[in-house]
Amino acid sequence: MKKVFHTTYKDFQREIDGFIESFETSGESIKDKRNKLKLFELNGKTVNIKSFKVPGLLNQVVYKFFRKGKAQRSFEYANKLLELGIGSPQPIAYYEFPTTLFFKRSYYVSEHDNYDLTFRELSHNLDYSNHDNLLRAFTRFTHQLHEKGILFLDHSPGNTLITIKENDLEFKLVDLNRMVFKPLSFEERIKNFERLTPHKHIVEIMSDEYAKISGKPFEVVFAKMWSLTEAFQYKFNRKKELKKKLKFWKK
């Protein structure tokens, strides 16, 4: 077993070891799909533990010898985001359970943050309170990521937690294992919006705000953002239909 802790949580290794050891039979489950998420109580705080699915055979070799695993990347990227002034739940630790030749199960441990909404609510409910201002604030946050050289490859509707403060909004990124840190081109910046929504009206608002911040003409930003969004939605829906057909034939 390999485990790495954030310095502020080193004194709690024994308790967190216990959470990992009893993960399958204890904790409050909040997601049980491809990866599992569970909540545990630790010293008056709620801890979020993500159990990553054991990868396929090829990736077991890749993660063992050639590439960092998802839990390690999540932990390291969370620390880097916080260093850059970008919000993310406080990282606590990561665990890996390899064998001599293969990478097996891994866990990422972080503090659990309560929040008010994600981008998903804004995309599903066009009448959401203060909708326009929330979209524009989210766009400014995304621009901030880009300015700091952060390309969040999983910039999808559920992966930014939004908390409404009295006079402000707080944004925190989750599901962190796919990121690139580098200077970003205009194409890369605008492409980063493609997975967020199928609604043209929302894309227009985000394009307008991004154009204002970046100094680019609205027509240029919108044309690029909408064409990339349409291309992504076409591929996404085509893949979904293909899965339905495969499930039908399996029956």
C-alpha cells in the first residue's frame, strides 16, 4: 500500500486508514456507479472518499509503471489549484493498492464541502433565480482558470461547486484527475466550454461575458463556442444512441 497525506492531516492517519479498510461496509454512500463516493466523520468535519474503479488490464500496467494514477493526480492537482488561488475541497490524502506488476484500487480523500448548486442546475433550469448573473460569474471564473494556465479537461456541468455568499459567489473544482497546466491558446480556451450545455441562449451569454473580459469580438467568440458546442453535442448524442442500440442487441 502507498499512502500520501497533506501535512495538516498527518495526525489523523490511523482514523483515515480505518475508513479505507472498512470502505465497502461503512460510510454514507453518495455515489455508487463507476467510481464510488462515501462520506465519513472525522474530528467534527465531514470527509469525502472517492474509490476509483480498478482500471482495465492495460491501464493497470500503465498506471503501475508509466503514469500517475487518478487518486495521486487528484491529490496533486488539488494542491496546485489551491496554490494558484483556485478553489477546490481541501485535499487530505491518497491511497494506492498495487501488486508487483499491476495497479489496482485507489482512493482520494478530501474535505467534503456543502454547496448551493452546480452549472447543471443553470443548464437544466433556465428560470433559475439570478440566472444571467450566475452564468456570467461562472464564465469569469473559467476565464480566471485560463489566465492562470489551467485547462480543466473535465469542465462539465457537475464539476464546479457553486456556493452563494452574501455578497459574492464561491467556485470550487471537483473531479480533478484530468488537468493540464500550460499557457492556453484562444481555441483551447473556447473549446473548454463545449461540454457545458446544449442551449444556444446560455452559450450566447457566456460568449458575451468572455468577449468582454478577453477583449475579443463577441461574434468571434460566439461563433467558435457555438460551433464547438454543436460538434460536441452531436458526438455525445451519437454515442448515446449507439449505446442504446448495443444494449438492445444484448437483450
